[in-house]
Amino acid sequence: MSHGTYGTYGTDGTRAMSILHPLGLLALAAVPVLIALSLWRWRRREVVVSSLLLWRDVATAWRQAPHARRRRQADPLLVLRVAVAVVLAAALCGPVWLRPARVARRLVIVLDRSASMAARRPDGSTRWRACRDGLLKLLVRLDAADRVELVAVPPPVGRSVPPELDRQEAASLLLGLLPSEAPVTPQELARAATEAARGRPGASVVVATDAPLAGLPAGVSVLATGAPLRNLGITAFAARLTRDGRHEVLVTVANASAEPLAATVVLRANGREVARRRLDLAPAADQHVVFEARLGPAAVLDAYVAGPAGAPDDLEADDRAWLARSAPRVRVAWVGDDCYTLRRALAIQDGVELADLAEPPPEAVPRGFDLAVYYHAAPRALAGGSVVVVAPRAPVGGLRPGPLAEAGPASVVARTDPLLAAVQLEGVALGRVPRPELPAGFRTLVAAGGVPVIGRWREGGATLTYVGTDPAASDWPLDPSFPIFWANLVSGATGQGLEAGALASVRPGEAVPVRGDASLEEPGGERRPLASGVFRPERTGLYRLVSGNETRAIAVSLLSEAETLAAGSEAAPASDLLARREESAGLAGAWRLGGWLTLLALGLVVAHGWLAARTRA
């Protein structure tokens, strides 16, 4: 058994010699035992002889001899025995000679894959290529034992990134990645870098981005890959129907250049030009344009902006935007454990699209959804939208679940609330319900024995509905009031969803619910199958989702002022981004001396036998 590593140190502070098994030193107890046995053999003994004449001469010669010659001579056999004991004790200790070795480094790369990383630089390359080249130079300086972790923001869709890579695997992955056209905020990058620095002590964390970052923890380096930007982009695109049957279409165009630019905005419906407008944009400013037109049954609107003829535009992803007409529907995000009865009560309703999310999203209600249902889960943040928490097991804002208790008779407290229209809960066994600590402004709708079971409150801009009883542990799903209650809830969320015939768009990276198996036609014309769940587009453009006989257009537009105006600083030298490599002594480069000492002990035993035989002869 190993009990640690103990040893001596060299003059430069590097450990030179260590032992793996300090308990082996107990074998040295054999040395005093051997010496004691030898002394016992040399003790004074009385011997009967025939005459003392010769012994008197020996005693006289011994008294007259120098003092050094009168000392007892060392027994060579005893010396060999002690040497064997010492060498065997040293072998049992497991001595090792440690050689200085380089400590393997861990490099964490937080990679910005936002749309602005595809912007062109003055030298003709893109920010993404400058970022990739700088990181490849960084990887060349690593050793084979070093490890790399790649954190892509946003993560690539449909491609998993291993948690640990060597330098060659990391270089191959970098060469295969491309920037998405999704917007990424500096706060998201700073959060990812902070989590990497805290979760991996001792690692070198490098953020490769074109965004200005602030508030980074100590030890986090930034590889900036930006350059002055010359760009015109659409940052807002929306349409609404007026009472007289016309549409008002808003288009906002931003100028990211340091000089004034002239631009032309063109609006098209189903590929046919409807209107155009010329703009004069000041440096680093935007301008709003409102078109009025009778679009009729147009299913798709698109707008594009063009600068002066021959003028370069460094970012193409924001030059065009789309709006697609949607069918009336309520999009519901499901977060948490599975509950068949509750999912069925939601999914059987007309116009409801239910999508599973693997983990709680950053926002309580993800963008693109009208309602979020948390079953046995709690939202991370409350920032708007309609949220339903069912049997939560963690605090939700100011509401804290309490201990479970058997529910008493249920009673409807607020009969006039639209949520409880035609809902009769008297006599329904609700099972065990918690006694929650209620937040400020909580309104109890249904109580059981004085314990709130269903209620509502507002917090952080979100409207929250609390359902304390667990459908999987009660008889409520067997009662007709159960589907009625959830139909009322969905009906209330419909007012916040998309109206029939509305023109809407999603951003790259946002979740688009997919109901049942379908096929997707991408902007380039490629088609691929999609399974039921969530689809996250990475590119802008017009997608078409085909499910059975139904075809739905999905407009994906960047519409991000931050990405349009993004302008970072020049790249930093890669050599400054790695922490200094430390050297220490480790067992990986150690020489183990136990075997050599054992051979030496065997040699001493052979020498002892030879000398003992010669002495007897």
C-alpha cells in the first residue's frame, strides 16, 4: 500500500529522491538485532586450559601494543549482514528517482460563433478566419500531453463537441466549424468564460471573439479578431394589418460605418417588388422606413438593403430579412419530468404545438413560445411571458414549496376567474399537496383545507400560474374538470400567441416547434427529415416545413443591432495567451530503484555465504 511520497529536494527546489512506502523503514529494526546477536556471541567465556604460560605472553604483548591495535576488529560477516538488512529495507520503501517533467496544461477556448464573426476584414479575410488562424498558432505551442476543451457559443447544431481533446483533435474540429448566423451578446460570452475559469482551476481560458468584453475574471485572455466595419444591415422588420385592410411594414436600417452612406431599401411580397425607398444614413446611426401596401394573401415578405454601386459590405447576413405568414397556434414549451396525463391534456387541443426542452432555458419562456409548463422543475429567471409551474420541487421566484400534507376538501375560491370557467373541483381527491410559502401579490384560486392549490401572481415581468397538486399522484386527471382547466389556460395564452394570418420571423438559433415527423427544405433547396421536437436553424433565410399535406414557411432573420454594429479590435499575439508552463517532478518520469536494490541484496547474500565458507575452511 502506498502512503504518500516523501523525499529530498535538489538545490533548485526540484524533488530528486522519494520513497513510495515509508513503512518499509520498519525493516531497519533488524539491524540492532543483528548487532546484538553478534555481541552476544563475542561475550567473555571461561575456558579451562592445561597451562597459562603462553596466554601470559599474549596478554603482555596486548598491553604493550598501541591503543588502535587493541580495539576489537570488525567482523566482515556482521558487516555483510547489516548491509543486507539495510539494502532490503531500502528496497521495501520503494525508492524512486524523480526527474523534472513538464506539467500538462489544460486550455479552454470559448469560441464566439455569432453572425458578426463572418464579417470581412480589410485584408480580405474574415474575422472567423483570423480567429481560427490565431487559435491554430496557439495549439501548435501545446505538447502532446496537453488537453483542450472547446466551448462554442452558440453550440453547433447536430454536432457534438467532445469534452476533452488533444491538440490535433482540437485543430481538426476548428477547421471543420463555421460561424453561425445567430446573435450572441457579450454577456453570454463573459458568462461562459467565467464558468470555465471557476469550474477548471489552473486552466488557461481564452475567449476568441470580436465583441468587447468587460468584467472577465483574472487569468482569462481575449483573442480579439475584429477590425473596423463597413456594413449596412436591417435590424428590425415587422408588419401589421390596419383596419382598412392595408399593411404597415416597418424596416429599420443601421449604418455601422464611420462615414455617411446612401442605401436603397426594397420590399417584396412573394418575390414581387412592392416598394423601394432611398435613404441617407449618418455614421453609426439607424433610420426607420414605413411602407404602406395592400399585400393581399401574400405568404412571404422579404426586404433587402443595398449600398451604393460597387461599395463593399462586410457582413451579408443582415442585408436581407424575411417575414412568413403563420397559422393560428399556441406554442407550448415543456420543461422537466414526463407526465402523460398532463401532456395529453395539452397536446389534444387544436392549434397547440408542444415541444420538449432538455433543460430549463435561460429565459422562463423561450423566444418563439407562448407558454412554458414546468413540471417538477423551476425556471432559471423570470423575465416575462406566461409560465405554469406544476408541483415544483425548487423555489420559483418568491414561492417556496413546503412539506407535503394530505389535501383536504377542495374549494374554488375565485369562481369568476376565466381560468376556472366551468371547472368544478368539489369532491376531487387531490392527493398530497405542499404548504407553500407564498410570494407577495399571490392570488389563491383553489384551496384544499386552507392550503393554496392553484393560484396566480406576477413577478419579474412574468405571469405565473401555480398548480400544487401533482397530476401523476392524484385523481384529478380522471375528473372532467382537468381537461377543461388546461383548455382555459391555453385559451388565455392564445391572446399572447400569433394571430391568424400574422407575419412573423424567428432569429437563428431560436427553437421552432416541430409536431410529428416532417421534412425541412432549407433556403438553398436541400431537404432533410426532421423528428418531432424542436428545430433550431443556424442560417438566415426562408425555410419550408412539410408535414403530411401541410407546408409551413418559416422566416429566419438576424435582426440584431448588436451584430450589425459589431466592431472589435485587432488580434492579439497568440504567444501571450498561454500561461507559463510549470515544471515539477512526477512519477511519470521517475526511475524506480527497488529492483536494483533487491539485486544488490542478493549479491551481498552470495558474498556472505562465500566469506562464511572460507572462514570455516
